[in-house]
Amino acid sequence: MRDFDVWVRSELDAVESALSAWVPAETPAGLGLAMRYGVLDGGKRVRPLLVLAAAEAVGGSRELALRAACAVELIHAYSLIHDDMPSMDNDVLRRGKPTVHVQFGEAVAMLAGDAMQALAFEVLTPDEGVPIDLQARWCSLLARASGYAGMAGGQAIDLASVGKVLSENELRLMHGLKTGALLRASVVMGAACAPSHPQAQQALLDFGDAIGLAFQVVDDILDVTQASETLGKTAGKDEHANKPTYVSILGLETAIQYSMTLREQALAALDRSGLQRAGYLRALADKVVQRES
């Protein structure tokens, strides 16, 4: 396998290039400009990297995996556009630049998010080049992860929990849907690019669960330990909005320890998988927990 940093740079370039090709600039009333603003030139791209690393682990087609990676990123980016709007988190900074509704207005931002959600499924279902059964599998996984039983449901709980005290189990449920579901789906969609043993499939699910929760715990930690300039988004907004977080419930030091425990659980899942090419997934687990933005 290539050096991890070399692999990351190569895959990020491939994802950016594919997104640029698939997200149109020429659309009615300039809608595509807002779509491209919301998804290009920024972000950690953890979800597409997980798709591509999981496909690598099972020996799947990189060309197929790139479609799934871009579809997941389109869903993620659309969710950020809507999440930043005044009716939800009301944020003005995302990925180091003004949020889409600040740049283009609320109505265009709403439509850009809607169009990106639809485009994600269009990317997954080309007229040729992707087996029909894989198209169906991908669409099912992504729809469930982004809908009421996944990301949207978690966002609803998040909005309903402002100013409330949640137990750790309640917080885990909320973030398992809001953040974890799409991260877990990223792993499974990548793994769907090639047949794998049931033992490996379950291990990858367990990996996705652990890394999905770890990502959110670290997000909560960074929200109180890093500046907005480092994060590329408004720091301290969860505390300001009186939202429950892992830091507010567990305390900072315990939250940091918990993120490390989740990393160990993710790596243990990969050990159980029996997959010999899971090195990039291992490195991504480290990257998620050790990141500073």
C-alpha cells in the first residue's frame, strides 16, 4: 500500500475532481453556483475517505467506490447547508468561509441543499457502469442513513434537546443518528463494492459505529479547545446555544479518554475482520481521533 499521506492527497484530489465534474455550474437561475460553493474547495472529506478505504480493504473497484464517496459527500454537504441556516443552528461560518445562506440567501441555500440531496442518488444510479444490485444497495444504505432513522432524525433530536440535560445514553443515541449513521454508511457502502465474508461485514459495521461516535466526541472536544480560525467554523457555538455535548456531560478529560477508548474499539473491530488491506481504515481511525480541526 502507498504511504497514508500520499494516499489521502491522491484520493482527495480524485474526490474534488469528480465532484467538480458532477456538480453542474450551468443550472436554472444560478443554483449550481450555490451547490458548488457548498461542496467544493473545503472540508475534511472523512466520509469519502472512509468509503474509499473500505473499498480498498475488501478489494473493491476504486472507480465504483469514487461514485459512492462523492454521493456521501453530497449528502453531508447538503446537511451542513441546511444545518447552518437561521431556522436551525444559525451559523455564519463553514469550512473557513461564509455559509451558503449568508453568501446566496436563505431560499437559494435551501434549494441548493435539496438539489444536492437529489444529485447524490443520481450519481449512484448511472445508466451504465454500475450493476443494478449495487445501485439498489447503495441507495438503500444512503437513504436510511440520511433520513428519519439516521441523520435527519438525529438533527430533530438535537433541535429538541436545546436547553435540556441528556443522559450519556440519550446523547449517544442522538449522535449515533445525526453523525454516526452517515459515517457508518460510508464504511458499508465502500465495503459493498466487493463481496466479503459475513465476519468481515460485521466487523466493518462495528468499526463504523465506533469511528462514527469517536468523530462526534472529538468534535465536541474541539468545539471548546480550538479557535474558529482553526476549525473553519464557529467555535463554542454548542455551549453558547446550550446544547448537550460529551464535554458538558462527561467533562473535558473524560471525553478525551472516551475518544481514545472508541479508537481502540475501532481498531479491535478491524483486527476481527480478518482483512489484510485495512491499513488505510486504521490510519483514518487515528486521524479522526487525533485531528485538530
